[in-house]
Amino acid sequence: MIWSIAWRNVWRNKVRSIIMIVAIALGLIAGVFTMAFMQGTVDARIESATKSELAHLQIHAPHFSENNESSFYISNATELVNNIENLDSVKAASSRLIAEPFITAAHGTGGGKLVGIDIEKEKNVTDIWEHLIDGTYLEKTSRMPPVLIGDKLAKKLKLKVGSKINVQMVDLEGDLSAKGYRVCGIFKTTNNTFDETNLFVRSKDLQTQLGIEENTAHEIAILVDKGDEAPLIKSSIQNIAGENVVETWKELSPEMSLLTDAMDQYMYIFILIILLGLCFGIINTMLMAVLERVKEIGMLMAVGMNKRKIFRMIILESVLLTLTGGFFGILFGSGITKFFETTPIDMSMFSEGLGEFGFATQVYTSLQTETLVTISILVVITGLLSAIYPARKALKLNPAEATRTD
């Protein structure tokens, strides 16, 4: 009975209730969409980082990550890669040689990270080959060994497909080694920094220049079926890797881990700010409803209705009002989000700024079921808290005085 009375009371003043429901709905539509947009932005950055840059896990020789010296290498690379690829949850693995060279070209100089890769295996781990905007993927078209460079580096050194660069580095013996490479292709990812600092060559070409023996690697990149399971698979890979160091993408890039954790916090802070604003609107609406019904509440008290039922009635009015607005807000918010899960939001006007931080210019929204459940719970809590002050105001009424109110 209390439920039906509370529901009728919500619609006593239809205009006021509809305005409040619309306000709640609009607030939640904005909140749901913004959370989905933020989540989609983070998901795109993680996907870009794992598919183009880091993979899900990496193996290095002890001390390599701290020193980046070519003398710290994995000696049984081929065997490790084969054993790792035999694990059920592993999609692919690829060995890499790494050097930090000094690059000279006709129109400038620069530094970077030179990565020697197994062309076919690397295709299964990273998608650099899909980001080619000019040229080929390390196809040898001249006597000089091919090199694949990023768009940013190409612009910085004024290079194009067919240009020659000279690469100097310290080899395994500590001597200066110089070698000429010809640009075979140019790639462009969402990360400008990555494009400016990373160059890719054939593993054998870098092996020759470094003077390092076969079946060695500085890094083994691993792609798993589900990125979220990387920490669980790490122990299995560590058993195979032995004394070598196995790290997940979060350990390799702490700033990425911080980004995901911080974004989760920002999303809920944002929705709480929206609900806090709505809370004051609901308090005002419920307070007006109580003050308009002072005589009615006084009569209910006079005929024996206990204060607990009156308190519960006002609480239910607030919750029903909030839930109605919340239902439509979450419904339409989810619908809009669903549309943008398949239709990207174009952020190309901010491409330069986004590229500096590695964010994509085409963003797809991403909304998880647990997020909607959390928002729904927060909406109910908002309705309950908003009704406490008006309900307490009603309980303080004196039945005798209230019934004489006009």
C-alpha cells in the first residue's frame, strides 16, 4: 500500500516531477556517455600500446632493462620462442635485437631505438606492418639493407622511401660500427613519440652490425589471447624463461598502468559530481512536496499513522522519482553509447596533441556491464540520501498544528 501511495504522490504535481525526471535522465545520459568515452579512449591507448609497441609480455636478460647494453642478451632465443608459443594461452612470440644508434641523414641527425626483427613472426605479434603509409615492410629492393622508419622521424630528417641513412652504434666488442641502410617504408601509429624514435630492420642485418652470434635476442615479445590474463600467464612463461626477466605490459610501462587506474577513479568522481548536483535538485523537489502537504501529513498522524510509515512513504517517493529518471537516463545513455561502439568519434582536430600522448583520433565508446550496475546502485543511494532531510522535516510536524494549516 505504501508503494502505491508513494507512486501516486510522485505524480500529484506532474510538471514538477517530469522536470525532475528529465533533469535526472539528462544528467545520467551525459554521465554514462562520458564514462564510456573515457573508457574507450583508455582501451584504444592500451590496444595501441600492446599491439604496436609493447605486446602483452616481454622477456629480457637480467640487467638489460636497466642498462640497455647489447652485451646483456638471451642466448637461447629460438628455443625459448618455440616453447612459449606452445603454451595454450599464447597467441604468438617473436625475438628482437635492440640497439641505440646515432643516425645521420642528408638533412639532419638524430637518435633512436633500432629493432632487429624476424619479419614473419613479428607480424603475428605487432601490427606495425598494418600502419604503413608508404613503401614496403622490410622488403630488400637494393644492395643496402632495408629500414622501416616512423612518419615523425621521416619528417624530422626529411626522409622518404629510397633515402639513405647511416647508422652508427657500439658493437659487442665495444668498437664503433657504422652501416648504411635504405628506407624501404614509412609507418604511422597513434603515438608520435614512438614514430620518432623507433626504426625496424631485419634481425640478420642488425646481428651482423652488432657482431652478435645467432640464436640470440635482447627481447622476446609475447602476445596472448586475452590481454587481461597476462599476469596469470606470466608465471608459466617465467618457468620457461629461467633466469631471464619476464614482465607484463603494465610493468614495462608503469605510466600506462597509472593511466588505467587513474581513469577509473576520474570516471567515478565525474558521475558522483553529477549525482551530487542532482541530489540537491531532488532535495528541493521533495521538500516542496512535503511543505505543500503539511495538512495532509498532519491528518495522517492524527488518525494514527505512525511516523515510521510516513518516513518510509517520503523515502519511497524520492527513490521512485530518482529511479524513473535513472531508468530513462541509463536506457538512452546506453543506446547512444551502443551507437558509438561501432561508429567512431572523430577527434582528428586534436590529432597533434593526442598523438603526443599516444591517443587515437578515432575513438569508440566502451561501456561495461559492471559500470551500469554501479551507476544504478549510486542512483538508488542518491534517492535515499536526498529524501532524508525532507522526511525528517515531515516527522517534526505537530499533528494538531499541521491539521489547522491552510
